Amino acid sequence: MVSEKNNRLIQIAEAYNEAVSEYRSGDMKNVREPVKGIYSGHWIDSELYHMEDGTGTSCYLLIGKEKALLIDTGMNAEEVMPYLRKITQLPVMLAVTHGHPDHMRHADEFQEVYIGQKDLEILPEIYFIPAQLWPLDMEQPPGNFQKQRFIPLKTGDIIEPGDLDLEVIELAGHTPGSVLYVEHKRKIIFSGDALGCGSSVGSWLFFKYCPVLSEYVKNTKVIYERLKQWEDYIYLSGHFFQMFTEAEPMQRMVPPGLVMLEDTITMCQKVLNCELGYEESMLPVKDVVRLHWRTATIEVIRSHIR
């Protein structure tokens, strides 16, 4: 039986498919295949817009009475602000989930940028870490990272742009300063890449500054205990389409959330106790292995399994 939370996600996915169908061609009629190269999106409700950047990154625009807040910018080659101006004329603030370029390439277009404190401490290095693994079309860091525009965040902080309130929760793993934004009005948690993006594409823990597996389990346990109070909230990740695979139709999707977190903790403990093995990763990254158990998946450097 499909849960109420999954029904909400299915409705969002179906609305997104319908909204962007005019941009798709051939058999590209499924949310599993994001529209390439252009910004697109749809309204989740009258004050929340789900945007895709054309490279596979999902962004979310919250509309308040006096200000708007964008969660992540994506890394489309074109500036993001002209697209946002088609949606709202309000001043737009930016909150990024972490410091990788696919989530903050266009940070220089904003006067105020919220970011996890631990990621801010290692800018601009963290911005370029993914480019060491895959070639990225990055001419320069956004605005040369003028740090006066950045506002550091830690667990317990509340972003209050006008009447929009987001609670901040840190989860060191994918990056040291990855954060989740909890929006209590709609019962939504914007999770970026902190929890992975689905059962088939889990957490990527093979970048520089990622913790060893035992430390990640410790961090995840703390977050799990905190998130349990919001059992009926849905999670919107930084790569929405990755919740769906060809083998898993929408009705059988496994999005980020408490079930996946619980399975992740158990899986890591089993691996650390030599009760569960792992396999070579399909990613083109040296010395990375794939852990998988039930709904949990992690791609991690082999030497970090300790």
C-alpha cells in the first residue's frame, strides 16, 4: 500500500512530468529523464516552485509575502536569475544545501547566500573537488567567492526571510557542511545530497573531506533521532529524478527519509562488523566501492571502511 507521503511525492512527480512534457521528445515522458540543457519546473503549490536546472539538479523556490528563498541554484550554463524573474519579482535569497558546483554555481547572482558553516570554511576548495573527478564546465568560482555575501549555518539555526521559516540541520558526510532545511508549514525536508537521492542512487562519500564510515554512522544516528519527530514529513532531494529507476515505477519508489536512514545505519554497522560485503562501484572513480542493503546505498572509498 502506497503511503500518504509517497502519494504526495507521486503527485509532485506527475505534475512535473506534465509541466515539462512540451520540452521532451521521443520517449522522454518520464521523470527519470530530466530535460536536458534548459530550466524547467512546476508549482507544487501557490508558494512553492520545483525547478530543474537542465543538468539533473533539483532546486526549490519558496515564495513569501516580502521575499523569496531559492534552495540551490543548479549549474546550468545560463544564469538562473532571469528564469526566477519569470516566476517572481520579489527579492530572492539563496540557501545552498552544500558547496558543490551543481548546487551553487550561480551563487554570485545573489546578495545573501546561506551555507553550512563547515562548507564555508573550505570554500572555494570544496567547490572544485567534484571537478577533480569529472570534467565540469566551470570557468571560475561564482563571484570569486566573496565571502561577505555568505551567511554560515549550523544545526538549530532558523532562516527567517520574511514569513518563511526554515530550520537547519547539519549532516556531515557528502560534504562537511551539508545541511537539511526543514519547512514545517508544508511538512517538507529539503535534503540536498545529504541523505542520497533514492534507493538506487545513495550517499556519495568518496570526495575529499568525507568521513570514514564509522564516523558517518555516528553522525547519521544523531540525525535520525532528531528527524524521527517529523515522521509524516516528505523529503525533496537535490536530484529529484533519482528516486525513480526503470525497475521501480513511481508506486514503488523509495525516497530519502527515515526508512532509508535506518537501513543506512544498519547496513554500515553490518559492513563494519564484516557481516555484509560490498561490490565494486560502477562510478568512474578509483578505489570506490558500493554498499547496498534493503533501501540503503552508499558509494565510499574502500580505505574509509573503518
